[in-house]
Amino acid sequence: MSDQQSSSIHSLASSLFQSREARIEAGKSFRGECPRESHASWKPHRDRRDPVDVLMESNQGRMPQLVPIRYGRMLPSPFTFLRGSAGLMASDLAGTPNTGMRVQACGDCHLLNFGLFATPERNLIFDINDFDETLPAPWEWDVKRLAVSFAVAMRDSQLTDKQAQDSAIECVRAYRVRLRELSKMSPLEVWYDRLDAETIIEMAPNDKIREIREGIVAKARQRITDYLYPKISEEVAGRRRLIDQPPALFHITKEIDPEIEEIVEEALQKYRLSLPNDRRVLFDRYSFEDIVVKAVGIGSVGTRCLVGLFFSAENHPLLLQFKEAGPSVLEPYAGKSLYQNNGERVVEGQRLMQSASDIFLGWTRGRRGRDFYVRQLRDMKMSVNIEEGVSTEQSLLYAELCGRTLAHAHAKSGDAAMISGYLGKSDDFDQAIGEFALAYVDQNEQDHGALVDAAKSGRIEAIIEEDQS
């Protein structure tokens, strides 16, 4: 444990047993050292590195044949670039003001890392759904990256800068208001709180939005694992196999790696031991059938991600994703993880931040020292489709959902009253982050332009896929 993390944990433990009023006042005291208005400014450090150099450095350890796909997925727009450059933005955020109050941070907090998914009870909830970079860190970093993601996405959608800024401000306003509400609840009430599909529908401000949300929820309920399974599998010699779709989906044969079967078997055994006993009983009802490498997301492309196919005795399929977990991009600035296995870091961070987590969530370590976390490949997951474009009203409503959801995730691990005391009831902080977001939009566009130029000049190789679904 780093000295910074140890001090933060001790401070939080002490503060939580003070009255809410005392913690509110303690939060207000941070305004002197870190004025809320100070968050508005963004100016790159004079020694800021070339963004393409940073991206190239982050490819260390990735599968080299997949790196061009990573670049290809980042190229289409400033928003796709933002999604793939969490490490670059982390270094920028580390130089911005913060109060020193810490939470379990997402680390890659952008609007597409929120969405609908199924709880173990098969209910649909809206929550954060990506935790590859999670780590205890300043709460402001998540808020700023989320607000910036709205501003970038709205400009990509051809909305005005005023509209882009308004969506960022609404996101922060919702965070601030919801955090104050959560600060008045008991710890158990906060823990049990969740934003379910029915509540989202009820929150619709008019019949049109209600109808849209009802349609999204209905579609999400159809996206269960069995829905995906037939699309990526086929029958070969009487056995069900996952279909090769190179370069994004392919098998590792014994010719490529003679140890592959032993490696998979060992990894599955270690994964099984990471599960609670009741989940082991459930997992043992499935037998392993096939496994492939899959290029996923944007920022994760090139890291090792495997999809495993399992069957029950009556041939009911189960798809599990084994995703490589390296050190969080926040570590250089927030301190090393408490966990030796980065898969465990992801799992424990996810359990702490989410309202409910996948029942097969676990971790493992491969024979060659690589860490992985495991979850179902798809379980009614659905996120907003930015590529289709959004209206001003839709962007503001979605910003509200994401802001209040992030507030709940931070309240579970941090001191909601103390952070709320700092934020206050005015919109000073909201407006400051709105200004920061719009300024960083320009920075992000410059960085995206540098990547485009690098691809054109041949400095990097990029593969543009016909179908990135």
C-alpha cells in the first residue's frame, strides 16, 4: 500500500464517524486550498509529451498484430480517440486541481462506459460497466473525464459548443445533487440504492422520451447470452465451435502455441478458485468446449482478451470473457494497487462501485504471468449509440443519468457528505467543469489530429475494419 493510499484510507475511516454536519463543514474547508472555480482552467504543461508517443508507449505488451486495429478504431472521430486514450488524459488530469479526497475511481469514466445490464436477479439496472482502470484516486478525475466525454460527443454530433458545454454541466449538476441526497442516507440505504429500468422510464419528462426508453429497455431484455451465441458459433464435426473472424476473432492453435491447452486448463482452475463457493458449484455444471482471441473495445485492443465457450450437460451455452488486466493508467499518479493481481484489482473495484455485479466475476493469472478478470461476455448489456446522433434533449437526459450514477458509485467508497460539502448547493463547480470540458475538447481534437497525421505519414499502421460491431 502506498503512503498516499494509506493516509487517504485512514482519513476516510476517521471522518465517517463524525456527524454529517461536521463532514459537510470539513468539505467546505477544502474550498480555501482548492477553490471550486480553479477547476475551470485547462492549459497543457509545457513539457506535455507528444500524444502519439504516449499511445505508442502504451502498446507495450499488447499483441502486435492487433495494434493496427486499435489505431483504426481510434481514428474515426475525436470521440473514438478519447475512448482509446485514457492513459493520455490521466496524465493531464493529474496536473489539474483536486481536493485530495479519494474514492474508488472508474479511471476510464466516459459516457459509453455506462449502460443497462442485468443483475443476478435478472432485473435491468443502469450503471457503470467498465472497470479496467479502476483504482482509488481523486473523485474529480472521474467527474472531469465524464463531463469531457459529453462535450466531445456532442460536438461530434454537430451540436453547438454551447449545447456541448450544457451537457457537461448537466452531468456535473446531477452528480452534485444526487451526492447530497446520498449523503443524507444510511450506509445500507446507499448500498442498496440502484437506478433500475422502471425508474428510468418513470423519470421520462414526456411521452416521447418515455416511449424511447421503453423501447431501449425492451431491446436490452432481448440481448441475453443466448442471443449472441448463435452468431459467433458453428458446428464442426459434431461439436460446437466459435467462428474465426480474423483479425478480430481467431483461435490460437497448437502450431502457434504448443502449450495452449495446458495454459487454458491452469487458468480455468485458478479462475474457479477466485469464485465464492456457491458460484463454484454453478460453474462446475458447465464444461469447457472452445476458446478464441477477441479484439474488444478501443482502448483494450491488443491486450489479450479471450472468449470461452462452455456447455451444461443439456447443452445450454455459457460465454465467458477472459480479459487481460494490466496496471491501471492511474497508477503513476495515484499510487500502486493494493492487489498483486490486476484482475483482482478490477473485480474488487467493480464490486465496490456497481450496484450489482455479474455472478461469474472472478480473476486468474496465466502461466506466463499475465493477469485476467472474467465475466459473462454479454448479459443484457446496452449503451447509448452516439454514432446515430443525439438531440440536445436526449444528451441532457442521458447526462443526468450518468451523473447521478457516478455519484452513487463514489458514495459507496468515499465520503459523500464531505465531497458534497465541498461542492455546495450552488452551481459554481458545475460551471467550472463546463468551462474545463469545452477547453479540453479542443485539446482532444488536436491530439486526434496528431494521430490522423501519424497514420497518413506512415508513422503508425492503422487497420479500418468494415464492421466494428
